[in-house]
Amino acid sequence: MKKTLLFAALAAATTLTSLSAHAGRMDDIKSSGTIKLGYRDASLPFSYLDDNQKPIGYSMDICYGIVKAVEKSVGKPLKVNLVAVTSSTRIPLVSNGTVDLECGSTTNNLERQKQVSFAPTTFVTANRFVAKKSAGYKTLEDLKGKTVISTAGTSNIKWVTEANGGQATYLDGKKVPALGMNIIPAKDHAEAFLTVESGRAAAFFMDDVLLAGLVATSRNPKEWMISEQAYSVEPYAMIEPKDDPAFKKVVDEAVVAMIKDGTVEKLYKKWFESPIPPKNVNLNLPMSPALKKVLANPTDSGDPSVYKQ
């Protein structure tokens, strides 16, 4: 009898622990009165620090719009806690509850969807490399045997690593030859760019829009080139916790509403076609056909074929 009661108690405790561990974010947010947003410090113009060390950017503005929708859903104003994340920590921090929603420049792909969920796509970019014009590098093959760099924890460094071993394909399906490059992982985009600037690496592989921001705010933008050829499609979206349908519903509906009422288009013009702080640089980046397609038919798909033109 005692054993039966003990097993019953343990089972009950296990059930309670399981329920607690899988408690929805909406319940947590409502009870705490706080929502935790993850931000990047150098992903211009998506999420980066201004002169006052405040996170600003295209993704941050979209996330603040989502916060308003969450406040409406829980029926009260919320305190926003801002949590710094990196390429390597963003997914684990959303998964373990430290962050409720990541507001950065994260590619939604099928591999990551095994760990987290994503809101509808709000940007589409591509993997390219940046290098000094004086070096004369134009194609991936030009970098054979060279030292290159990419940010740790990104889909870009994964693609470059696979390409280096002859295990990747171009967008047209052609196989990439083994390249024998020396690949360095950087802690963030700024460090990677500086490594190329100082001559310690020949090229930096990253999403072209982030490279454009780094070039535009560099000391001498005219000395840089970004490869013409794109190597992979990269759809950006906010990271959500996995298997939390209530939270995902509120977030996704908020993003779709901002797309449909023109808010996202206005934010795009603000961050990509107008002068932005801290240097009032204008990226002059018109909306791509791929992004126009996504905004016309919102999707949270991680399948790259959905985004190809």
C-alpha cells in the first residue's frame, strides 16, 4: 500500500513538473506582467545599439508591435525586458525560457524548426561574401585555399563549411567543388568584418543585407565589394518557442496584421530606404521581389524553395 501511494505521489509530482515545464508563454507573461525580447547588438538595420546603447531597428519595431498584440491578449500593459543574444545563444535562450521572442536577423530553416518555431517571414536575403576590392576576389572559387570567416552559430558558416568539403550546391543545383579554405568562426558580425579589414581573412560570408550595413558604416565604403553570386536563400523571422500554439497564434496574427495594414512596408522604408542612426546612412535597398512575394502571401515556411524566384 505504501509503495502504491509512493508511486502515485511520484507520478503526480512528475505530472506537475511536466505541466510546469511546458506551461505556455502566454500564461507566464500574464502572471509575471513581463515579456522578454532578445536583441542583437550589431545586426544593422534589424537589431543593433544606438549611441545610447538602446536596441533599435526593423526587427525591434516589429517586435514592439507584437508586444502590443500580446498586451491586448493578456488584458494588461507589460514590462519589456531586453535580453542581449548572439548567433550562438539566441535559439537556446528562447528554448529555455530566458527569452520569449527573439528580434534579430535569424534565418528560418527546416533544421532550426526542430528546436524552435518562427513567426511569418519579414525579410528575405541571401548568403554572399564581402572582401576588399583590391584583393580581386569575385567568385567562391577565387577563395580556394584562403582564410575566410563567418559568424559562429549562423546558417552561413554551416553552408561555407559544407561547401568547403564539397558537400554543398549552388542555388542552381550545381555542386560546389572542395575548396580547401581555412574557416574562422567569429563571435559576431563586427569581429568578422574587422578580421577582413585587418587582412587576417580574405572574405566574410554573411547575409548580404548585413554585409551592406557593415560596408555602409565602415571607414571607407568604396574599398569593399559584395559578391554578385548568392549562395543560399535566407528568410528572416522572429524566433518563437516550439510547441506553444497559443503564443504562436498571437504573435503570428500580429505580424500578419502588420503586413496587411501596411505597417511592415512603412518600417521597411524607414530602415532600408531612409537615413538611419547612428551615422544617418541610407542603405538605399529597394524591397526585393522575393520579399514582395512573401508579404503578399505571408508564410512561416523554413523551406528555401518557397522563397526562390
